Amino acid sequence: MQDLLDKRIVLGLSGGIACYKAADLVRRLIERGAQVDVVMTEAATRFITPVTMQALSGRPVFVDAWDNRVHNNMAHIQLSRGADAILIAPASADFMAKLVQGRADDLLSTLCLARACPLLVAPAMNREMWLAAPTQRNVAQLTQDGIEIFGPGSGEQACGETGDGRMLEPLQIVAELKRFFQPKLLAGLRVLLTAGPTVEPIDPVRVLSNRSSGKTGYALAEAAWEAGASVTLISGPTSLPCPFGVTRLNVDTAQQMRDVVMSHLSGQDIFIAVAAVADWRIQNISSEKIKKDGTSTPELNFVANPDILAEVAAQQTGPWCVGFAAETENLSEFAHAKRLRKGIPMLIGNLAQHVMDADHTTVTIFDDQGEHVLPKETKQEVARQLIHAIAERFKQSKPSR
Ligand code: CTP
């Protein structure tokens, strides 16, 4: 997925054991289409060699401020010009202190001081170093200076201790970087989503479910986080990993999904119902596994499940609601009717046969202005466009925001 296509990233490594993760980070950035120029401190070269970083990035690696491979000996200027961001990963406690003081005694620190692009920092250190008062003061100062801090993560450390200070994993840094480049259309807002299928038990070993993969809902949750929202995702069973930055709550049945949604509704600004909720559940669930008797087939009695979206939309002071409709025919007619029936301002419709388990999708937005078709794209790109459309309509509905 080329979602960092044409981005030019200067990746700076300062000295720390997390340098080993920087090798994988370069690969992850390149496979997403970024061009990566690696700059290392002398200390970083003790942990991983410039040769490794050069082989992975496919570009010359710089360490020395006096390197004359760059025109006019101006590596500290040339490397950052035209870059979309400088990312320091790992950033040691010492390197962050240097950034705070504006010191420029090697190529990487000089490059940071002379930059004309955003600076992003992924700290990596022992937990006591992270918690130390000078480090915390430096982090606060860097934030005040407009420098983005990615992480750190928490967990087991190379020194054998456990706590905060680990560098984020490469894919988590990639997620933060992608987020950094997205406009913050939902900054300060809280978004609640449902996604995936629900499963309704028949007996202790059998269930009724549907073919929803959850991909669209997960992509929307990720896009909402990238747009600056605080995101809670209530998900039926899927094989998807929880998007970084998103809080996921797992449920099985429609009733559980309804209960978890209702208990998390307070304070939410936007509710996006993407889940393929089972319309019915089985009333006569067997407490034992139903056995074949060779002649008859089991009789299942169905009872209607709660309509979660309609219930949320009916709340007096509830969030602004967005629904989804996967139809197999008559999309326009059914979607318009469904939007009005559920009492929601926006409904996103698609043809089920085009989207179930697919990575690409095409959708139509239905609102009080009519309908608007979005072009076929990856679910991630469609999700970003939908978040754009949702943010626009939400803000129109609440002009003070
Ligand atoms: N939805 C919901 N709770 C339900 C059923 C649906 O919250 N019990 C939500 C879905 O998440 C989706 C929208 O309502 O956002 C429409 O879902 P869909 O299954 O297409 O609509 P239904 O109301 O179930 O209508 P039908 O199955 O007859 O098409």
C-alpha cells in the first residue's frame, strides 16, 4: 500500500539499542512509497552499521558533518531541503536534550537546527531515563517548540527492566507518520464506531453470522484517528488487528454490541454504525450441542435484534449519526428509504457483492442533498474521503465548531 508515496523522509538515528528497529522501519517506509535518507550519529553507528542502513534505504547514508559527497559540503542544509519531515528514531535522552538546547555539534543535530520542515521524535530509552525530571522537562519543551513526540511505548526493555520508554514498533511509527500528514478535520472530537459482523449462538458450538470482514469499519476508525479524533471501536469478531491509537471493545452478539454502544455514548460527537448487525437472534438457544437424530432438522425460532443505529439516532442529545447500507439491488431506492427510516443525516451505501471481504470499494453518500458517488479506491482511501465528508457535514450541522 503506497500510502506514503512521494514523501521524502530524513530518518535520523541517535545511539540506542532501538537502532535495530530502525532497520525494519526503513523497509516499512520504503514499501509505502517513501524516499528515505538516513543520517546517523557516531553513537548510532555503534549499534547498527551505515552499510546496513544504506542497503535498506538504497541511498547514501550520512554520519559526518564534514562529508564532502554533498555539494559545497552542505549536507546539513541539502538533506533537509525538500524533505517532508525529519524523523528521529530512535531519539536518545541525550539527543533530545541537544534538540532542546539547539546544539549543533554533529551532522544530525545541525540538520535538525537548520531544518525547514517538521521534526518528529520517537524516544527510546530506559524507563528511569524517561521518567527523569530533565527528560520530562525536555519532552515538554520539545512539544512547546512544535516538535511531535511519537510514543514512547511501554513494556519489556533491553536492559531487563519493564516500563515506559521503549521506542514504538516500526508499524506504530508508520501509523503516527501517516497520521501526521493527514489534515486534522476531527481534532478534539470523539467518534464511536461499530464494525464487523455479529454472531448469534444456536447452541454452545454453532453460531449464525454474516460475511462482513470489518475492513471498512476498521479503515474508518483509523482514518478518524488520523483526522485527530479520539476513537472507540466496538467490534464483532474479525481477524483484523486493532488500528494503532484506537480503543477497541470486542463483542459477539448484537445485544452485546447494543449494550456496549449505549454505555459508551455519553460525550461522543459522532456515531458511525458500520457493523453488519444480525437482524435476528435465536430465541430457543440450546444449552447442549444439538445432535442429529437422522430424521428431523432443528427448528430455530428467531426474534428481532435491537436496531442500534435507530436507537442512538433517537437520543435527544445523542451524537451525529452516520449509517451504512450494504444492499444487493436497488441501492438508491433502499438507501434513501433507510436513511429516513433510521432518522439519520447521512448514510453510506454500497452493493454488498462489491465490498464483502474486498480491499477496494466504491460507495455512494446519501444525505438531504441527494446522492454523491465516490470513485472506486482502496478501503483506506475511501475511508479518508468519507471522514472528510463526515467532518464537513458534521461542522455544517454545528456551525459553532
Ligand atoms: N444497524 C444497527 N443495528 C441493527 C441493524 C443495523 O445499528 N440491528 C445499522 C448498521 O450498522 C448500518 C445500518 O443500521 O449502519 C443499516 O444496516 P442494514 O443491515 O443495511 O439495515 P437494516 O436496518 O438491517 O435493514 P435491512 O436488513 O432490511 O436492509
